[in-house]
Amino acid sequence: MDTKTLSTIIGHVSTSTTLNIYAHVTDEMRRTAAVKIDRGISKTEPQKATDSAAPRKPAPSTFHPYKGQRRKPGTGCVSQVNDKLWEGRYSPIWPDGKKHPRNVYAHSEEECEQLLAEMIQEVKAEIAAEKERLNLSKKAG
């Protein structure tokens, strides 16, 4: 799957966030890249290693998936997009039974937490108003 599609599916704003969390480089990838660079620069084939009679088993990966901190339900989440940008995300379930995610962006984690808290209050008020509107329409209908 391409990175842009995966990034969208798992809810990342930027593909760089997805790549920083889930992508990793192995020793074999480094060796392959070095061979390609050597071919491109010297225009010659690299020499084969003499002790490679049997196929080598790749080294175990040092990759560890990112495990974010758990937050209390209803408090959203904050993640760093890059050195100068933070994203706050809140995905409440609305009366229609669907999640309607909302995002805020800021230049510091503290600012993002503040904007997220304000947005959550606004969204909760919108949800309460929507529930009230639905209740009134049920009573009238």
C-alpha cells in the first residue's frame, strides 16, 4: 500500500508521521543502497564477498512500533507532526453514531493542548445541542 493511503487510513495528517513511526531501514537495505551508489559512481560491478557460499539470514530487525501514551477517553490526543508543528485530534461519536474527527494545530505542545481543550468544550456543546435538536424533533414529529 502506498504511504499516502496508509497515512490517511490510520488518521495521520502527514505521511512523514507515518514514515517516522512505522518505516525502518535494515542492514540489507543499507548494503543494497551502497552497491547501487557504487555502481552509479564508479560504473563498475562491486566485488562479491568470498565467504558468501551460503545465503545469509537477515539480521533481526531492531524496529519497535511506536506506542503512544494512553489518555483518558474524551481528552483527544496530541502528536508532533514535525519540529515546528503539533496536532491535536478529537474524534467524538455524534448522535448519528459516527465519529466526526476534528483537528487543531499549534507551534508548541502546550499551545496545542490548550487549543485542543477549548475545541473539545466547543464540540461537546455542539453535540449536546444536536441531541437536544433531535429530541425536540422526535417530540414534535
